Amino acid sequence: MASGSNSQKGFSNTKTVISEINRDWGTQLSLLGAIILLGIVFSILSPYFFTIKNLVNVGHYMSIMGILAAGCTVALIIGALDVSQFSNLALTATFCVLLDRAGVPIWVIFLFALFAGSILGAVNGFIVTVLKINPIIGTLASGMVMRGVTYMITEGVSLSVTPERSDIYYALGRGTTLGVPRTLIVMAIVYLLIFIILKYTSFGRQIFAVGGNPEASYLAGINLKKTRFLALILAGATAGIGGFFLLAQIGAIQPNTGEATLMDIIAAVLLGGLSLSGGKGKLTGTILGVIILVMIQNGMTLLGIQSFWQMIVRGGIVLVAVYIDVLRGGGYK
């Protein structure tokens, strides 16, 4: 009798896994279809959409959003959405400018950006795991503090890198290798590293387990606080990397950088198949979601659509992305 019951449970679990795989494939294919459709529509409406110059510019912009979205993916999988990423990016980039003006070698500045982003991520980890504050509220508050410190340091004005090294930053942030933007190559490396972590390490498996079922994970002996803490450090590290390369792209940092684009990243990862409730998601879906968002923004800009209409469209995309999550079973209860 017990043997039959176990067989039934095993069959049921197998059906659930197959159903999840099919749904993942369906999501990926629908996203690919949307990308192809958007490409056709925008290429018809604008002759500049598929030009080399525009595609390179899209690659530059997509790389920064993509790097941050990779960290957001990790945070969402574990069920701890980090809404402070762009504040982390702005503050880290501000520190980088100060180090640049002090004559610190650029490679050291990059390592500092990685370190500073990770430390700010650790602050979020402390807020969520030790103070036990809701991740959205906690990271929203920490993001406000980071943004305030950024305004305080910059006194509300843009800070530029030293003119003597601006060419080096330009080569890093706007240069290409075999026609591919270097920041896009950096984004690919970030995704590869996070893919390896999520797919082939025990820490990666713990991230999915804790996000999917914290109670069962705790009973299985997984340290919930440690896993969440490290996941938020990883999300912060990607913000630090993004801050350095955004500074390299622009050659300057403004204290309000990213204030209007945080929801774009969240929309991208939700479109890519992640759930606000945590426990599931794929980096391939995140990349496809980022591509869709960037294509829409770039297409609207090429068509000369006014900024307020772009804002309305982006807000609508966020609602659609969240509603898709609702349809997947992640709705408000």
C-alpha cells in the first residue's frame, strides 16, 4: 500500500516537473517570437533600426541593464527583490570618480567598484536577514539612503572623470572588439559566471530551494540567512560592475542616474519568466526580457515618440509583466 502511494507521488512529481519544463519552453519561445515581431515592426517603421550604428548603441545600453538584471534575477529567485540596485550603481560610480581624480589606477578602481557594490549588497543582506525587514521595503529604504549619500557627495551636480584618462574609459565603455561592444562582452561574462553558480554549485541549488520553499529548506539543514545574505551580496556586486562600466560609457556620473529605470529591470526579469514569489527563473529568460525592453525603448526613441508617452508605455509593460506573473500563480493573496 505504501509502495503504491510512493509510486503515485513520484508520478505526480514527475508530471509537475514536465509541466514546469514545458511552461519554461513556452515562455522562451513566446519571448523569441515577440523579439522577432518587434524587429520586423520597428525595421518597417524606421530605416535606422537595423543599422550597425544603432545596433551597437543598443548593445551598449542593453549591457548595463543586463548586468543589473542578472543580479536582480538572483535576488528574485531567492524571493528577496532588491530595488536599490540603481542607487547602488550611482553611489559606487560616484566613489569611482573620486578615486579616478585621486589618480588611482583604473584596474584598482574596477576592483573597488566590485567591492563597494558587494558591501552595499551586504547592507541589504543585513537588513533582510538580521533585521528581518521585508526585502522590498528594506532595499527601498537602503536605496534612498544610498541615493541621498550620492547627492551629498556630488552636491547635486554631475562629476566627470579626469580628462587625461577619458580616452581609456571611452575605450572600455564605448569601444568594440570585432564589432561587438566591450560592455556587452562583460555582460556575457557576468551571465556565464552567474549561470555556473546557479547551475553547478550547491549555493546555486540552495538559492532555488530557499526561494521555492523556505520551510522545507530549513528542515533540510540549509542556512536561510546565509543563503539570502550571499544572494543579496551577489546582486550588489552586479550593481557595482554596472556602475563602473556606466561611468566608463558616459565619462561622468549624475546623482539621479537610474532613478527612472529601475522598474524596467524588474519588468524585464518578470517578462523573462521569473516570479515575485521566488523559487524559479532562468537567465536565458532574463536576457530575452532585457532585449524586449531595450528594443521597445530604442524603437520609440527612433520614432520620435515623446518621453511622456514612452513613460506610459513602460508603465504598461510593467503592469503586463506583473500580470503575467499573476497568471503563473504568483498573484497577491
